[in-house]
Amino acid sequence: MTEKVIVIGAGIGGLCTALLLAPSGREIIVLERDGPLASTDPDELFRSWKRNGVAHLRQSHAFLARLRTIMKTAHPALLDELMANGVREITFDMMLTPSQQERYRAAPEDTELTIITSRRTTLEMTMRRYVETLPNVSLRCGFRVSRLVTQMAADGIIDVTGVEGEDNGTPVTLTADIVVDASGKGGNHIKQLMTEGANVHEEGETAGILYYTRHYRLRPGQVEPDRHANPPASGDLGYIKFGVFPGDNGNFSITVAVPEIESVLRQTIVDPDIFHAMTLKLPGLQPWTNAERSEPTSKVVGMGDLVSRWRDMVVDGKPAARGYFALGDTLVRTNPLYGRGCSFAAVSAQCLGNVLDAHNDPVARAVAFHAAILAELQPYYLDQRRQDRSAIKRARHTLTPGYTPRWRARMQQSFVDDGIRIALRSDTRLLREAMRGFHMLEHPDNWLRKPRNMAGVLYYWARGKRLNAAAYPPNPGPDRETMMRTLGLDYSADLNPADADTALAA
């Protein structure tokens, strides 16, 4: 008998689940709380589509190479449709510095290191329309799932057999062999299981940062600035991080990330004039956002509540539930700095498909899925959490007058700034190796564990700043005080001399 699968949520996670389970022939029902597509025109959709269940709909988005590879392998026609709707591909050679460009020789594996980038609305619209053509998949919009249908078994594992909710206002109960929870960070179904006695291990901590995004459109006759120009269109100044995300159909977005402790800046950057003025003071962004090149097409959209969270649905070998699988932001969340959220969802869906095909026993399925998530996602979760903790410290030090890092901290930072970063901006082979970890094609630390690669980094670090001078990018922007003064903001409001002793000891 054909298994029936209910997928809660038609965001990227839910759509990836439908895409990757569909070839198995299972009956798949995707339940989406929000209404249907408001339009199939990308620009009109961006303006009018209301997705209350996706608060970050108009934040910058990118699909890493791992997700693109999954799509290309399982549904190449979908990749073609994305390109037809104006979605962009950023290839490996487009990420090289000007000096690397001059010496670049393509390698066969470079085609794997390609990013897909677009407005989220265009990505989701194209994926949804494609999913709706799959013969064994149905998508029901306006269906709000209120709770899971559950029963605690004698062995202490909760059996999940369906969902209850409202289908456009009408109470409905649906049963299924499998329920996939892709309801996102706002979903509460795991909390229901925990309330009913499920043993779910959960950990989380703040990423210490908030995101602010504004969209722009190139003016008629204008083209994007030279991608290889210096300074680059992304950077980290300590008090902010920033970057350009090329979009579909002549659009692009600028995202500025601000540490939580920068209270003045994060409260004022939502002002479109302040945001725009800031972009014009950043040498890598000014060529994109100046009035001759482009015009804004949105307000400044903020995104907070950025919490790294990991949930274990199997503890000490025992599943919390049978017939229930969480994925995407429902299961694991990280700081979206590297755009891994969508890729996490796709990889989880791929793992689920493999597990369901390999096992019939519900307990074996739960255990195998948990093991796959640990192997595939946890290295990247821990890597991002480690970087978040470091960034939080750096932001605090920026606001501490007189802070001077200790020798060990200076050496660690020098190894990153004058060793790793210079090596990656100089040696195309090393960059290729590092990008495999960035794109989730292998463990994020693997490239640096290889003796040849570590030797290459140490070589550039030992050369020193004078011999490496040509590899350093120009200053990405003004210091904090200069920027704040230029914007007419009180640069001293968040400074905390009382923290100086604590920071000096860090």
C-alpha cells in the first residue's frame, strides 16, 4: 500500500520535501497556512505576496552549491525553470579576485561551486508551481494546522498519526503514515510533543546579531558594477557586516547585519534614508546604490530573533516520536550569515527520502534520520555557533574604550586575517578547497586539516604583510565613530567603559 505523507508548510523546507519524496511514488499532501500565489509575475509577486508564515520572505536569499546540486540531480527541469524566471547563478570564477582572474585555469569541479541567488518570492513561486505539476503531490493553501494527532504508546514513544486544523475555516482531521514538520521557526508542533512527554533535547543561544535588508532595481540601461572591482561589495567592520545579493530580473538587495549591542544603530537603520546613506559611505556598495545606477524598491526590512538552535529527536537511542520528522528551521537553526538555512532544509529532506526508502520500521527510521542529521548538519551548526560567539566578543570589544587584545588573541586573529584570508585571495586552489566546505560539499574544516593546504596558509602568513600587500583588499569602510558621526548618530551612546576590565581579560 502506498504510504501517505503530510508535509506541514510550503516554504523552502516543505517544497524540498515534496520534491525529494515525490520520485518514491508516495502520496504527498503539502499543507500551507497562507493563501495561494498572488501572481506569477516576479515583480508583482514581490510587491504583493503576503506570507505571514515566512517573516523573512523579503530578506536576501541564496542557495548554496549543495542545494543546487540536489536540484540538478533530482529535478533538472526545475533548475531550467528557475533560470527562465530570471534567477541567477554565481559561478566560482565570479568569486575570484582580479589577480586570481588573470591566472585562473578552470577545473572540472568548479562547476559544482555555483550559487543560485534571487528574490525569495521568485524562488518560492517557481518551486511551488513546479511541485504542483508532480502527479503524486497536492498542495492545499489556507490550511492551518492547529495540532498533531498523537497517542503515547506503552514504550514511552509518541505515535503521530495525522494533523488537526482548519481548511479555509472548516475543521478537518487528516491521517497519514508520516507527518513532516516544515512549519519553520514559528511552528509549535514540537512543543506540543514535549508538553505531552516526548523526550526532546534542545539547545540554543543568540546569534548576537540582527539583519536589515533593502531591495534595489537597476535603472534602465544600467548594468551591475564590475564584480571583480575593489573594494569588494561585502565586508566586516566589526560594528556592521554587509553584502550585496544579486537578484532576478535586474534586482538586487543589500543586507546590513548589526550586533545586538549596537542599540543606536539598529534602531535607526530601519530609516530608509539612514540605510541608504550608509550604503553610500561603504566603497563596495556605493557603485551599486548610487542614484545613477539604481533605485530602491522596498522599505528596510528587519529580521531579529536570530537564535542558533539544535533539537535532538532521538535521545540515548530512543526516538521521541514515531511517524514524525521535523526538518528545516523547525529542527535546526543557525545565523543566516552564510545562507545555510535553505540548504539545511534540502539536505534534511534528502536524508529523509533516503531513510524512508531504506527502512520500514518506524523506530529504525527515526534513529537513522537522527544519525543522518548529526552527520550532515551538525558540523556546520557548530562551525557557525563558534563564529557567532567570536563575533559577539568582537562587537563588545568595539564598544569598549581602550580595549587591547592579548598576545594570543592577536596571533589567532592574525592567522585568520593575514594567513587564511590572504591565502584564499591569492591561491585559487586553496580557495577552491575552502569553498567545498562553505558550500556544504564536505566538512567545513576538512580543507584546513589537509597538510598541503595548511602549509599553503602558513606560507602566506609567514611571508608577512609587505610581500602580501597586493592581496589585501582596500579598506571596506569607515570606522564606527566616523560612520556614526557621518550619519548624525550618537557614536558614544553604546560605549561602556565599565566593561573595559572584563574585555581586557577576555
